[in-house]
Amino acid sequence: MKYWLVKSEPFKYSWNMMLKDKVTYWDGVRNYQARNNLKLMKKGDLVLFYHSNEGKEIVGITKVVKEYYQDPTTEDEKWVVVDLRVDKTLKRPISLKEIKGDNNLKDIGLIRQSRLSVMEIKKEHFKYIINLSNEK
DNA sequence: GCCAACGTTGGC
DNA sequence: GCCAACGTTGGC
């Protein structure tokens, strides 16, 4: 089982919309590396939901409920989506600022490859972030 | 609004 | 196959 992080600009698709939809297909990925990550996602994998631009914080956890298939928003067969279901809202959002300031998280993809919109998160980083949001 | 860090495109 | 020019993302 793997752990991931996806980014969304809140004005395009926010966590609140995600909460309302419960399940959504993750469309709009137009970058090969991000696409390849989508293809690697397995049912049951956990995915952190990050607000880019506005907020700049991890707000919730989703779960992969359907593995990759053709992106319904384009004819182009290159692009795929996965279905994500809301799992939990974090008790407390974890901001980019906090992540950057935390020595335990300095190798996280979010900082190392800031432009990538779908990335893998190491298990220990994932757990660490969940703990952070629970403890305060 | 600026800019760094990439990714993509197209000429050669 | 290289690289310059251009486009995009996302933090500040």
C-alpha cells in the first residue's frame, strides 16, 4: 500500500466541494510524471489533499476507490483519472510553512518538487503528518 | 506581480 | 538529439 498527495487550487476544486461530492474523479492532470503516479495508485491507497495557492495546507485525507481509467474530460487517450473518496478531514490543517519548518519533513516531495501535482508520500511522512494534525 | 523551476515545442 | 524560446505552476 502506498501513500500520495494531490494538489488542488481551492477555487477550482476545494476540500469543501470534495466533502459534498464524497467521491470524485481526479481529472485535469496533464503532466506525465503526475499521470504516471495516478497509474500507480491502487485501490485503498491513502491520498492527502493539499490546497495550493490559497491556503497552502494539507486539509484532508482521501482514499483511492477506483484505479485509473481514461480521463472523461478529454478524448486524448494519454490522460487518465482515478476515483477518490473522502476519508477524513484533518483535525487541524498542516500548512506548507509548518512542513518547511519541520526537519522531519524536509525530504518531502511537496518541497523538493514543488510543481508536481500528484506525488508519492513516504509512509513515515504520511504518518508524521497525521500525528501532527492529531496532537494539537 | 514577480520569479524560480520545470516541462514542452520546434528549428537545426 | 540538442538547445533556445516559450509556457505553466505555485510560492512569495
